[in-house]
Amino acid sequence: MPFKQLGLSEEILRSIQKHGFTAPTPIQDLAIPQIFDGTDLLVEAQTGSGKTACFAWPILQQLAAQKSGGKKVIQALILTPTRELALQVSAALSQFGEFLCKKVSALTVIGGESIAQQTQTLAAGVDIVVATPGRLLDLIGQQILSLAHLKFFVLDEADKILDLGFAAELELILEKIPDTRQNLFFSATYPSKVLEIAKRISKNPVPLKIDDMAPTVDTISQRVILVNKEKRGMLLRHLIKAECWRDGLVFVSSKIAAHNLCGKLRKAGINADALHGDLSQPERNKALANFKTKKTHFLVATDVAARGIDIEKLSLVINYDLPRSPADYIHRIGRTGRAGETGLAISFIGLEDQEHFKLIEKRAKIRLDREEIAGFELLGDIPEKVRGLPPIKGKRKSKKDRARELKRT
Ligand code: ADP
Ligand code: MG
């Protein structure tokens, strides 16, 4: 079994077999032996490349190999930017740990769920905590939770944790963690700010990188549809029917947009739900669970709410609103076409999005044709501020074109 070379135990191999995995993903191949060696790592690999297992397998295995005795102390902390991701990582830990002879326990420490329950479990002792920063600090502050014996510190979706303004909270958490820990960072991207913090808080971390952005999109066919902003709702409803889309994840830029679009789709008889930060935790869990089990066909979500969430066999992703950063574009479309399956990613581009989308293409090293759908053609002029030459099919702007543009402004 190819996994054996990574140094994984029989017990972990059994769960891998149960999952039906036949070979490690490239990043698992690279990272897992080094994690066993105790090295600090900065792992950079695209969404869907199997990063969770990279840290879950070695941590579970090493904790299971310890002699038991005495009350359990927290030895591993996995920080995630969202509650959903924390729940997903916890679920992965419990699945991957299914066959361990010595049980390794994990607790999810997130807001929106009962503090009493978390306190009770902590009092009984746990090995691993999977947490979002806020609630974790709460429990540390109340001295309900101690990280004094921590051995593994994992930041999952590291870029997003820092992006969401958790940097100050991270500093507070770090003060409570012993210096002699193994630091493991996982992310699809490392903006310089993240890199700087990662390097500061860990010991000569080894950067491990699989591919750059471009190959992410190999199994994903990407379509770009020109449409005026106000026609997008109608176009989406039209396409769902005309192209017989069964299900998909629709990205919007705000909570309110998620709420509104979901309402519009429902009115048109489309089975849709919304996932965003204004919903209560049980509502968020339910929306996600229903989408995963295909009870809901279309999930309208914000980036933050959907970050890192792994949905099996997601065949369609729609950028109803474009993401702000090119990295987020890759993250979003990386949700489809996983594990060799083909997927479809669609972006709606309005008049004001043209320049921004060009930047995304440049950074992702792609160049996509623009389509128009009959009855929904893009009308009007590109706003003065972002006016460029109309896109030329399959051809980059020449230096002359760019010079001409400069002259016009
Ligand atoms: P990432 O964190 O890199 O976005 P995940 O850890 O969420 O990716 O994994 C994406 C999917 O790939 C999950 O459904 C996971 O179970 C699956 N997976 C992980 N490792 C393998 C493997 N070696 N072979 C096949 N599928 C795998
Ligand atoms: Mg992940």
C-alpha cells in the first residue's frame, strides 16, 4: 500500500482503506514524513488537495502511541477561521481515528455552541482541540482550558485566519502556548503578511509547495458570462432551468446578498438555502448538512462561511459576485472538480467587473472567453474609471493597445 511508506500505522491505514483512498495526494507525500520528523512546516497547496489528512494522520498516530495514564491534557490545537471548518476537521479526526486502539479524543471549541458542554468535556480531559479563536480565548480566560502542554499547533486556512482580523487574537493564544511545539501551517496561499507572521512564530519553517495556481484548474471547466448586475438573478434562474443544473454552490459578496438571492431562487421554485454569518450556528449547520446530503440543491454562500468546507462531488460553482482577490477565485472554483472529477465554474461579469476579472485571469495564469446568453446580453458602457478596450478573444492586449489606452485617460 503506497501509504505505508509515509510511516503510517496499521490502525491509520485501516481508516484510509475504509475511505477508499488508493494513494497519497502529492502534498501528503511531501508533508507527512516531515511532520513525523517534528519539522515546522508552511504547507501551500490548493483547495481540495487533502491537507486535513496531512496533519490529522500523524497527530492522531503519535497521540495514540503514547502510554496512557493520568488525566488527558490538550496536546494538539487546530485553529480554523470558521466554525464550519472546525466541525469538519473534528469530523475528519473522528473518522480517521476510528480504528485506533487507544482512543484519541477531540473537542470542537466554537462559538454558538454550549459552553457548559465544552467545559464538561474539558474537565474530563481531551487530547485535541479544534477551535475558532474567539471561543478558545474565552475558555482560556476563564481558566477552563489550558494549552500549557501543547505539542502540535496547527493553523488551517492560515491566510483566512489572519485575513479575518484574528491576528491580535492569535498573539494572545500564542502567549499561552509553550515555545517547544511543532508549528504546522496549511493554506492555499501565503500573502506576505501571513508569511511574515508564520515565520515569526515558528522555528525555521520548511515551505512545502505543490504547484502554483494555474494547475488547480485542470479538471475544472470555467465559463465567464457577461451580464448586467441587475439581470444576474434572472439569468441564474434561466440557466438552472435551461441547462438543467441539478445543484451548485453560489458565491455572493455579502450576507444580505446571500439572503436576498436565496429568497429570489426560492420564489422561482428552486430548492435553495443560504449560508452566511448572520445565521445562528444550528441554522448554519443545518444549511450545510442539507446541501451535503442534496436535500438542498443550491446553496448561496459568502466566502467566509464556505471557506475550507469540503463538499464531495460538487459539480458546479457560480461566482454570482466575483471574489475580491484572485486567490479567492482559485479557492472557490477549487471546490469543484475535486479528486479528478470534472467540475464547472461559472463567473458572472458585469460592466464594472471587467478589469477586476482580467486581474484574476492574469494572476491565475488563465485566459477565458466571454460568453453572452441570448436575452441577457450585456448592455451599457463600462464605467469611465475602469474603461479598457473590449476583451479580444484569445489575445492579450498588446503594448501598443496599452499605450493607446493610457493616452485616452
Ligand atoms: P484541503 O484541506 O486541501 O482543501 P481536504 O483535506 O478537505 O482538502 O480534502 C479534500 C477531499 O479529499 C476530502 O474529501 C478528503 O477526504 C479527500 N482526500 C484526502 N486525502 C485523499 C487521498 N489520499 N485520496 C483521495 N481522496 C483524499
Ligand atoms: Mg482544508
